Amino acid sequence: MDIGKAFTFVFDDEDWIVKILIAAAIVLVGVLLGILVIPAILAFAVLAGYGVEITRRVIHGDSPALPAWDNWGALLSDGLKVWIIGIVYALPIILISVCLGIPTGILAQEAEDLSSLFSLVMSCLNFLWGIPMSFLLPAAIAFFVAEDQLGAAFRFGDIFALLRDNFVTYLITVLVGLVASFIGGLGVIVCGLGWLVTAPYAGWITSHLYGQAYLEATSKAPPPVLEEEPA
């Protein structure tokens, strides 16, 4: 895997400034419309769809890897599909949280200690399930992108086999993804509103890594990019 490329590919695009400013504007709209749930969901789904397109371009060897902001309907559709994938993989912890959340709410007034215990158990289970999810989602999303079928993300046997046989590759993907998340948060600490830029940039790093990890795990090289001969 070319980890450095995941951090620098954005700047290989001559229009990267415009493209990242558009992403920042979408993040800002999503935050400002947070109280209006549906518009906020649509805004962040478009961003997720843009990440899908980056992963797709890496897998297929398209250049530039940073796509144009067009075909908004496709971006929205891909983003919503990624959310569906995330929800399905989070179902175990969602169900456990519901089962524990009901008694926690009931006991909140009458048995505070027991309610706190249930809350602690939920937090621990959320953390524990988050670890396998951090490995499963990169592989599942890449399967969906590579085959352009939502159902491919739920071929659990194939996905588990891919992770088993390529654990180091996906461990690197997870760890570098954590570094990208840290970079995304730096915008708040260093630049205030800079997180509007660093957050999408961090997501693009992760999307590039998803594509790279899939190619390495499946031993598939992207097709060569043919350059047009000068007239």
C-alpha cells in the first residue's frame, strides 16, 4: 500500500482547492441544517457518496482520483447505500443498546446505581463492537464499490475470509484511518472553522485507503491509465 499517496493524491488534482471548498460548503450546510434532519442527512450522504467515488476511482485506476462535483444524484445514492451498510453492520450493538436502554431508562429514577451499571455495560459493548466494525466496514464498502452492488457488502463469508487472509493490510488501513481522523479534528484545535476543510480531507484519505486495501487484498492491479497522444 502507498500510504503517502493517500495523503497527497488530493493535491495532484489541479482543481483541488475548488473541490475541497465545495466539500467544506456542504459540511457547513449540513451542520447549519442539523436541526432539519432530512436536509442534513442528504448533505452528509452526498459527502459519503463522494468518498465512494474516490474509492471507485482507486480500484478502477481512474485519473484523477479526486472526482468532479457532478452527478449529484449518483453521489447521494452511493452515500445512502454506505449508510445502509453501516447500519446493517451496527445492528448487533443497536439491538443490544435498545435492550439495555429500556431498563436503564426505567431504573434511572428508582435504582441509580443499577442504571449506571447498565450504562457502563452499553459503553463497553459499543467500544468492543467498534473494533471489529473498523475492520469490517472498509472491506464491505470496497466490495460494494468494486462490484457496484449493494448486496456485495453483505457477502459476510467472503468479507471475513478477505480480512482473515489480509489482516495486516486492514490493520494498516484502520491505524492510518485513525491518523486521518486525528487530522480531521485538528481543524478545530488549530484553525477553528478549519475543520470544515480538514474533516472532508480526512474522509478522502480514508476512502483512498479503502480502495488501496481492496486492491492489495485481492491482488488486483488497477488497469493502466492510457494517456492521450498529442495531436
